[in-house]
Amino acid sequence: MKIVLDMNIPDVWKDFLRNAGHEAIHWSRIGDIRADDDAIMAWAREHGHVVFTHDLDFGSLLFTTNATAPRPRPLSLPRVIVSVGY
């Protein structure tokens, strides 16, 4: 699965998803971090990605634009603790 992670999903999740065999990229690596949901959806549609997000408004965006893709995946993620060694 090709996945773009919304800004509200921690970047560390891309590594987890890649290790599970998915193609994952965080929005901050490919687009303006201030981009609105429309821009993220347009990019995902153009590049064949699904959107992983905490936002609930992506479904409404699909409905109001009569779009059938990309499919947003609202997530309820546990808190991730990252250990950084010095």
C-alpha cells in the first residue's frame, strides 16, 4: 500500500509502515507543512496514495467533492516514545 502520512501523524510511523512492507512517506518530506487538506488529498489522488490522518474532515472532503479517492484512514494511534541515544 502507498501511504502518505498527514502532518498530525508522527514521522516515526513511516519506518514502522515501511518495515511492514508498505511504501510510506510523511507529508513534511513532499509538501508544504502548512498545506490544507485539499492539497494533501490532491497529491495523494495524483500519486495513488491513501492518507493516514488524525483528522476526521477528510471523509467530509471526499463526500462534498464527490471524490472516490484517495481513501482517508483516520487513525487512533497510541503515544509513541522515541529513544534517542547520545
